[in-house]
Amino acid sequence: MDKFKERFKQKNGQEVVIYAPYAYDAVMILVDAMKRANSSDPAKYLSFLKKTDYKGVIGETRFDSKGDVKDATLTLYTYADGKRDSVGVQH
């Protein structure tokens, strides 16, 4: 993630916004599925998402047979006085 943050700041002149790494990996996962399917037609590439084992900025992403993310991590935050504090992480 640190390399991504550095490259993002160099390219854009600002810090990474909170969801940028997730959006980046989501796009890269779709592009990977399209390449493996040799098509940008969702009817053809969606089945390839189930076979995804992608190592990206946010970590490893895999999908189950229903197309849901396997081993997803959820981080909960609380905001007080303009500061964000982590409440906990659910795996």
C-alpha cells in the first residue's frame, strides 16, 4: 500500500483519498477477468471473476462460487472532533 500511496502522490500531487486503493484494485480485477475471457462482454468475463486470485494494493482478493468476495475485511471507524479512530477490524 505504501508504494501505491507514494506513486499516487507523485502523479496527482495530493494524498490518497480513502477509497482510491479499493477502486484501483476493483478496476484491475475487472481488466484481468476481461483479458482472461478475451472479451469486454460481461456475459463472457463474469465467470472468470470466480476464478480470480488477485494480489493488489489492498491485499489478496478472491471470490466464491456465488461471486462474493472471500475472506473480506471490514474496518469500522468512529469520528469525533474531526478525528477518525479505528473501532475494530472484522475478518
